[in-house]
Amino acid sequence: MKITHHGAVNGVTGSCHQLDYDQHSSVLIDCGLFQGEDAGSSLAIDFDISTVTALIVTHCHIDHVGRIPYLFAAGFTGPIFTSKASASLLPLVIEDALKVGVTRDQKIINACLSLLAKRIVAIEFNSWFDLPTTSNKPTAKARLQRAGHILGSAYVEIDIGKKPNSHRVVFSGDLGAPHTPLLPSPKAPYKADTLVIESTYGDKNHQGRKERTQTLKKVIEKAVADNGIVLVPAFSIGRTQELLYELEQIIHNAAKNSPWQNIEVIVDSPMAANFTTEYRKFKTLWDDEAKKRLAKGRHPLNFAQLHTIDSHQEHIAVINYLSKRKQPAIILAASGMCTGGRIVNYLERFLPDETTDVIFVGYQGRGTLGRDIQTYGPSNGYVHINDHKITINAAVHTISSYSAHADQNGLIKFVTGMRKKPSHIKIVHGDDDAKQALAQEYREVLGEGVKIEIGESLTSFE
């Protein structure tokens, strides 16, 4: 057995892991796009895929699926196993990725989407399925379990060989934070012999749910006191829907004469609107709290003060409209790390205004515009946007507890919650400090009997 990492080793983007489960067969877990400092990495599939019989997609964030078109170009013809919700989301994500980063030629896009439709195999959670082999004799089986990160997200259990000598490998994908809005928290697997786990927040712990909601409420109330606008860079899948859920709750609880009743909430992202529709479609995957709100006749993702912007023409009109008026508004727009998308136009226009507030609610990767604003904003520094030097007079806030990623405690509980602990843990998908901190915590909690590894590219097992 062999595990090779083709991304998300020295950072948090480009997730792609290859598991060889017999001499001639392997499976890829995710095939994501590089972003930030890693964006200079080759998009082409520069590794041998001759043994790759299948791809398993843990979830539909672009840093986990963005290289799928390049995988097709490299000759991949196997199935793409993913959850039912992710199967519904994946074509939307790939189409957008192609339009933004590859081509606007609809014929090429349609050809790629046609290939994708033929390859996707939608899998129920907690249901074992055989992984294809070159010999047609099953030597490994896999199962998807709910990860609580975004709609449809999963961690992957793979059993290699037959009992009682089988070896279970678990790939965490991206694990959700506990008590996040809308989705249930992930539950630890029963066992793992080998664990490949993310470490995005391996060195940090988040605020509790009540505390972070109060923090968001206070930051926004202070931000709009001068009738300025609040810019919230947010990923179209997951973060946007969670924030809408939280904002609906704050507005619902506010007094009738409260300023909250007059604040417009603007989602300026066709992608986010599409994904919000998907979230509503898959209500069966919501947690009990969210289902109870629906039962009471509330619409946590479609409330009265919510406005969605569709076309680019509307987008430009909204920026001009907000520039002239003196009323507060909250803008949610992608991308979450400000690496592209409509949020960049808002930042270019409004960062110089003292009445503007920028709220970061998720991880900002190294080398991204979001990280630069976080770094230089508090000292009224500057950033470059569209070749223009933009002075940051806006107030910059970070509420990391709104991350959809598990924090250090969550990552530790994922392991300690297993009945049968892993003998080998491979830590990926994190900055160096986060990986080192998490490794140290695992060593202290699990003792010397467990091999903890922060690897580079290749790990082999007998």
C-alpha cells in the first residue's frame, strides 16, 4: 500500500491524494486547484495516472475539485464517487471554474460537463462500495461519512484486503467545526489504521457558537453606525449559507425598531444563489435546529431583507448605488480569500473609505489578497488590486470562529473519539505552524505508540 500526495502538503490548497491499494490499482481522493502562493503550481496532471481507476470527491470546494478538467485531459476515464448532494453541486462548481480560469467557449465547457455527467456516481452516506481494479477482482471498498464542512461533504473510509487482515485508511477531507449552522457536526469513525487528516486550524481553537454570533452582531452594529457598508468575503458554498442563517436569526431576534430591521443583506454571487438553492433542496441533510426553524414557518436562507444580485451589469450598478447612498448594507460576495470574483471590485472601490468595514470569517491563505488585507489593513497600509495601489482606510476584522473547518480541539476529538486508534497519522492541508502544533498535540494525547508524520510527497506501507 502506498499514499502519494499531489497537493495540500505545504499549504491548504490543491488537495489531491493517491492511494495505491494493490499492485496495479489506485484511487485519487480529491483533485483540487492551487490558490494563493501555490497558484503558480502546474495545473496539468504531472503524475502518472495509469493505475488510477477512480476518483473520490470529498466535497465541492474548488481547492478539492478544480483540477478535474485537467484530469480528464490527462486521460482519466474512471468513475467519480461522491455523495448525492456533492453530485448535484459538482457540475455547477466545475462550470464556474472553467468560465473563470480556462475558457468562455461554451462548446468546450459543455463537452467537459458531458464527460463529468458520465463519470459521476452518487453514493449514499454510510454505504460501502467496491473500488474498481484493473483485475476486476475487488481488493478494496470505500464508504463516505458526513464531515459537516459544507453541504454533501464527506470523509472517506477505505478498507484494503479482507478481514481479519484488512487495513483501514481514513481520509478526513475537510472536517466541519462543531455546532456550525445548518449541518450536523462530524462524528469520529469507529476505527482507522492509517489516518490522513487536515490541519487548517491545527494550532487554533474557535469561539463557541453563542460567542461568535454575539461577536458578529457587535461588529456589524458598530460597523453600520456610520451608515457605511460591511464587506464579507465568503465562499459561495457553505460560508455564505451559514452567514445567512446567522443573520436571519439576529434579525428575527431584534426589536421592531432596531437598526437591524433596515439593514439590507446583499448576496452578490450567482454561484452562491445557486448553491443556496441546493442547500434548500437538500433540507434532509440539515441539523435538527435548522429543521425546527423551517417547521415554524421561518426561511433562514430566504428572508425579507435578503437581495440577490445576478448579472454583471447589476453587480456594477450595485457598487455605484452603494457609493452614492448613506445607508448601511451587508455585502456577501465571493471569493472567500479574495483571489478573484466580485468581492475584488467591492474591495477596490470601498477599501479607501473610512466608513467601510471588512469582516473575514474564514481562513486566508498565504499569498492571497485576503491575507494581505488582514496583514496590512490594521496599520492603514495598502494592497494592489487590478494594478492599482489601494490604501486601506477601512476597518478590518477577523472572526475566525466562523470557519467551516474544525479547530484543534475538533481535530483531536476526531481521533480520540475512535474506538480503535490509528497506528499512523499523516498530517496535511495546513501551514507549517498548524501542522507542527497538531502533531505535538497528537503525540501528547496518543503517546509514542502512534507514528505521527508531517510528510512531503510519499509514504509507503508494507
